[in-house]
Amino acid sequence: MQDKHISTAFDRDLEGLQALIMKMGGLVEASILEGVRAFLDRDQDLAGQVLKNDKKIDAIEEEVNEESARIIAIRNPMATDLRTILSVMKISGNLERVGDYTKNLAKRTTVLATLAPVDEAVPAIRRMARDVQAMLKDSLDAFAQRDAELAQQVIERDEEVDQLYNAVFRELLTHMMEDPRNITACMHLHFIAKNMERMGDHVTSVSEQVVYLVTGEMPEERRTKSDDTPFMSTDGVV
């Protein structure tokens, strides 16, 4: 009877830990949506709200880590239960990094609001944000449902985000070469696009942890990155 009581309490601990992840993921999703809306509308007040909300995300990550440490110390989990806790800690770390990149987006939005717009790069950045937000939603669904197949699909979709980043980079490079007055705005837009690309990487890591959680193994082969900007010359030849 006592063993059953302990098992039930342990199950509640794990459920609470996973609920924290879903709450954190929801806040990060909202942060992406609000950060992008602030960028598109040049809304400095909304950008400021995104900066404030990042503290809530950081607080939940800290709570996840503290609760995980407590459960490990008290329950001495084994096998699948330990894998769950380790995955949750990894996932919370990746979600926190996505929140940080969204915070960076908000910071640059306040600067871009004072500069002349470079409209040509905006549609691709908007699509990057939409893709990353959708990837995050599916990653969280895969975690909640223990769906390794859905998680694997998210991993594969990160290539689309990389390709969009390459396109934005080329577009911005062209604008800077054509008119040096565009350089400041284009550099900020480039960092925003790069932040989006890195968000995609961290969401991919979340999905990799879901695969590990379900199967006990990390995905066999890490996807080759499609970011070719380090090898790109000014004439656009890789």
C-alpha cells in the first residue's frame, strides 16, 4: 500500500513537471507571435511587453530545474522516469533560449522603429516566424502526445527555415551594396533573421528530445544545416 502511495505521488510529480513545460511553451509561443507583431507594426510598446514577459519564461525554467533536482533527490528515478526528467530539463533550456531570441527581436524592433523601413525583406522574415511558431506548436504537441513521428517531421522542417534565412541574407546584402544608407537597418534585420534561424534550431532540439523520450535514443542522424551564408560571397555565389 505504501509503495502504491509513493508511486502515485511520483506520478503527480512528473505530471506537474510536464505541465510546467507546456505552460512555458505556451508563453514562448505567445512571445514569438507578439514579438513578430511588434516588429511588423513597429510597435515599441508591444516590444516592451515582450521584454517583460521573458522574465516569466526564465522563472519557469528555474522552477523546472529546481523541481527536477528535487524529484531526482527524493524519488531516485530509474529508466523511463529518469529519461523523462532529463528530457524535460533539456526542453526547458531550449525553450528559454527561444525566449531569449524573441527578446532580442523586441530589442531590435525598438531601434528599427526609428529607421527607414526595408520592406523587401519583411515577407521572408514573417514567413520564418510563422514557420518557427508552427514548429514549436507541433513540438509541444509531440511532447504531450509522446509522438516521435511528429517530432521527426518537425526536425525535417527546420531546413525550410534555413533556406528562408539564406534568401533574407541575400536580399539584405543586395540592399546594402546598392545603397550604403540601408546598412544600419539591414544589419538589424539580418540579426532578426538570424535569431529566427536559431529559434528553429532550438525548436529542432526540443523535437530531438521528444524522440529520445519516446524511443530511448536520439535521432540517428542530425540534419545537415542548410545555412550557406558563411560561404557566400558578395556576388551571391557559394
